[in-house]
Amino acid sequence: MKFNLHFLFFMLLSFNIFAQNGGFTAVKDITAFKSAFAAASQKIESIESNFSQVKNLAMLKDKINSKGKFYYKKGNKVRIEYTSPYTYLMILNNNNMTIRDGQKTSNYNTKSNKIMQSVNNIMLDCMRGSVYGNKEFSVEAFENPKEYLLKMKPMTAVMKKMFANIEVFLDKKDFHVLRLNMIENGGDNSLMSFSNSVMNKNMPDALFTLQ
């Protein structure tokens, strides 16, 4: 009986861990994974994707759904363009951030703002495969037959104030980002899902400046 109880406890514990990770199990050879992730990311010169974003607010029952276009170009350039249900544009170009919200345009230097710099780095690290070099987070890697899951846990005071956890889902075939889930303290989260991604398309630099 004692053996059976221990076995049952082990099975329940294993099932609980499996369920919490949504069918993902820990990557066994983390060194090989890091190497493959970095190598695949080096081959990506640009990414163009559609995206949908679901914002869950702990204080509200309704979810906030939005859609838009996402662009990335090697050289630390990102353009996130919301098209529905409102228009909103954010451009990251090296250390410069430009935001257009309706008729209002704001420009920032991320070097002068620690929070903006950190958020900037998160997005870029996901695209260029350098999340393990970001000292503001510890990273755990999991996998299922089709995807990798990187769980990024904040390590610095600034990031701990903003996020409880960040989850990055990667396609196993080529390591491109499928989903990005930013989980905030207090229970709110934003899940961005990418679709119809086109890699290494010729992309003019003008796309990353506000015309």
C-alpha cells in the first residue's frame, strides 16, 4: 500500500507539472538549444507579420482585442502598427522610440528611460535570439512536439515592478516567434499572436522612420 500511495503521489505531481506547462516539458539539452536558437536567429534579416493581441484585465470581464502589422529588421528596428479597433504606431530604431497615438506624436531616447530601454530590449531579444544574454531575466526552456516555450522571470527591481513573467513561444521548425505573452503583476496580461509571417523580405529603412 505504501508503494502504491507513493506512486500515486508521483503521478499526480507529474500530471500537475505537465498541465501547468500546457503539455510542455523541460528542454533536456539546453546547450544545444541555445546554439540552435542563436544560429537560426542570425539567418533572419527581417520579419513581416500580421498580429492579433488580446489584453486581459483582472478588473474587467471583457477582453480587449486588437490587430495590426508587425515589422522587424536586423539592426534593432521594429515597427508595431495597430490598425483595429484603433490606430496606434510604435517605432523602435536603435535607441529611438517614436509613438503616434491619433494626432499626437511623441519621441523618446530609450537610453534616458530605463523602463523603455528594458521593454525595447525584450522585443529585440525575442527577434534576434539573444534572450539568454539579457541579464534582467532568468530563462527556462520547455518544448512540445511543435513549439518551444521560453519562460522569462524578472530578476531586477525595475522589471519585477512591471512583469510577473514573460512567455515566448517559438516555432520548432525555424525558431521564429509565434506568440508573446506579457504577464503583469496583479493578473493582467497581453498575448500577442503572429501569423502569415514572411522572413527576409526586402524592407526599406524608411519603414522605421515616421513620415
